Amino acid sequence: MQGRFDVARIDHGAMYSTGSGVYTNGAEEFFSRMRRAEIGHHHHIAGPYLIRYAQEASWREDRRRNHNGQQVTALAGLAMASRPSVDWCGYWQRQAR
């Protein structure tokens, strides 16, 4: 069928990895961190903004082994180079889009 892709499946009753790089630990770890972020520092993740929270979580996940100074420098550089956010501009003022 067009538009579908093959997904390698693992029977966890028999094994945890196929040895060819197919495993679920990365996805499980990411979603675990997302749940902890919602409980810990976000407290609520609204549906329309879920993609933004997921993007932030993936950025944190990709750079979790960097030193804090490297993370701050990278974040400041990205913030200074970007335009105002479409989603968050006027958010605190409750302005309609």
C-alpha cells in the first residue's frame, strides 16, 4: 500500500532487541521524559501547543549530555536568531490570533 511503511516489531517475550538497531528504548525514554516534564515544570500541556512542548523536549534530549554553559550558549544563539513566535507572541496578554 502506498503511504504505509514497514515497522519492525519486537516480541518482548522473546527478545528486547533484534541486534540490527531495532528497539523501543529510545521512544520509551523520550515519552517518559515528556511525562516527567509535564508533572515537573510544565504542570499542564495544552493540546494545541503539544508540538512545541515535544520540540522543546527533543531539543533537551539531544543536548542532555552537554554542559549547562553549552546549552545556554546554544539557546541564546537560537533565541537571538529567530523571529517572534507565531504561537507564543501575545500569549500572556490572551490576544486572539
